Amino acid sequence: MAGRLGGLAREFREAVPPEVKMDVADLNRREVRDLGRDPDVLAVTIPMPTRLVEPVGMPAAAGATWGIGAVGADLSAFTGKGVVVAVLDTGIDHTHPAFAGVDLMEQDFSGSGNGDQQGHGTHCAGTIFGRDVGGTRIGVARGVGKALIGKVLTTTGGSSEMLFSGLLWALQNGANVISMSLGFDFPGMVDFLVKNHGYDIRPATSQALEAYRANLRMFDSIMGIRQSFEAFAPGSVVVAAAGNESKRPQYDISVSLPAAAEDVISVGALRLSDTSPGAYAVGSFSNTMPEVVAPGVNVTSAKAGGGLTSLTGTSMACPHVAGVAALWWEAVQATGTVTKAGSIIGKVTAMARSNVFDPGTDMGDVGRGLVTAP
């Protein structure tokens, strides 16, 4: 898999965004080496499995949408109007009433067709921009009028070329905010090499680690393209779930990829405090060292097939931050100043609150704090 950049110097001279494409092919070692020497090739890597950041526990009956108030969206004068949001996930149930009136641009990168048989993408999209359902508010930025829905996962997962292709598609189609509640599946690649190719566990782990590093370089290269786009257009704020691998108090795990990649806002998950009314605590599953945190426990949003359901995980926290980023886009644009993704990232992180947590909270678990709407 190679990310190719055609005629970069020429494109910059003509003041248009560089043309970027992803190629996937079976290559021998010599061809890989030759591609690595090509100045127009950004990176070459073996595709590796990707997976949902799976919700924790079982779905629950829909409850109060406490996250809307926690991030201050209920008090904001802004709705995300005029902001384009991309959701890279399992697709969307476009017939759900939560998305009535939204211009949904669907693109399948998984090979399984548009739509959402899993439900994860529908739930995440509902938290970002869903309209009220049966009188219940679920969307942080319910004025968003256009959304790019990149299906990069099936019900059983996906692979990194699906994610990279979806990310490039979102960047090149003008997404202001990109939300990703998924991760690279390192253990899954080890299992695949052992079970399908007869590797012993040690070489399988080494091979998976090599692929992990190369995919990180590929992701960082694409994020570099994101930065270059800001020379020609507003650019994109990229938000990703931190992961659910921690198990406090036994152990905690640092933010996983792609949330740990360069220039991505990584998001941890909060719950309501058990001991301090009006305060918040870190979810026991939430990976440590995120950039910011948001509500991620018992989050009510759209259910594929209709109605509402409540899910838990950093997957549910991530779309809260994407929605807040959409509100900040509209707020900054309303001032009449030139709006770029970098300035929105600064607003989202700088305006996060750090004085709303249980006493004794480790600030490494909450980063800059709880994101706050304008």
C-alpha cells in the first residue's frame, strides 16, 4: 500500500491543493524498495487490520442525554450550521429520523456496501449532528447540514487501506471535522499471522510491530497532507477515540493509534461522579494520556433501525468532541476572521475545563480537560 503525491512542487506553484492517491498492490521486496526511493511516494506499508473501539458492556435502554449539558452545548448560541463533518466508521442508517434534512454523502471503502449493519457509526453520527428524536436531544451540533459518511469498517472490522482511503476522501472533499472511533488491531494481526500463515508467536509479533510502525508513518504522512491543505482551504480537525484497553485500578494503557498519531485530538471518556455532585470521573476503561475528555458512559444516541440506545466507551466520547469542534468552527467564522483548522484545534483544547473532576483525579487521564462549547 503506497500513498503517492503527484507533482507537489508544480501544484504548490499553481496554488491548488496537491493531488494525492492511495494505491494497493501485491509487491515483491525489490518493488517495495524501488517505491521507497520514488520522491513522489510518501510512504509504503503492509495493510493491517483495523477494528471498532468496541463499546464497553451491553447496550442499555435510552436514558438522559447528559453529555449535551456536560459540554455546554445546551447553552451555546451555535449549532454547527455551515460546517461539514465526516464520520469514518461502520456507515450510517440514513433513514433514521435523527438525520432528516441532513445532506449525507455516503462512500463505501469496506466493500460491503453503504448502510450500517453494525450500528456503531449511526450512534456516533447521532451524537455529533443528530436531530431531536421523540423530543430527546441527542446531537451536540444539530445544525450541521452536510456530512460525509465514509464506511471504513464492516461488522467484523476492516483494514488500514480502507481507513487511509476514507481519510483522504474526507480531506479532499472539504470536511471541516473528521471523527474516528476506531483503532489499529495489533493483536488481531498477530493472531492472523499465527493462524493463517503458520508463524510462531515471536516472529508474528515482530512482523505485526513492523506493520504497526509503518502504518503509523503512513498515517503521519496523511496528517502532513492535512496540514498542507490549510494553505488552500480551511482544513480539517481530526478527532479520534483514545481506546478502551485500560482496566483501572489494575492497570491503564496509553492512547492507541490512530488517536496517538501526530496532530490528532485524542479523546478519553468521562462518567458522572459517584461522590461529588456536578463533577466527573474518568471511565475505568478509558486509555490514559488523551488530549481531552468528554462524556462516554451511558451515552444515548441514534440506534440503527430506529429509536435510541445507550452505549459506553471512548467511541461515544469522541463524537462529543467532534460536535464541539463543529460549534467552534461556526463561532470563529461568525467573527469574520479567516478560519483554519489549526485555530479550531487551539480553541477546542484551550477552552477545555480542568476544574470539574473528582478530587484526586490524575490529570494525565484527562489531558487538557473536558471540552466546552462556545
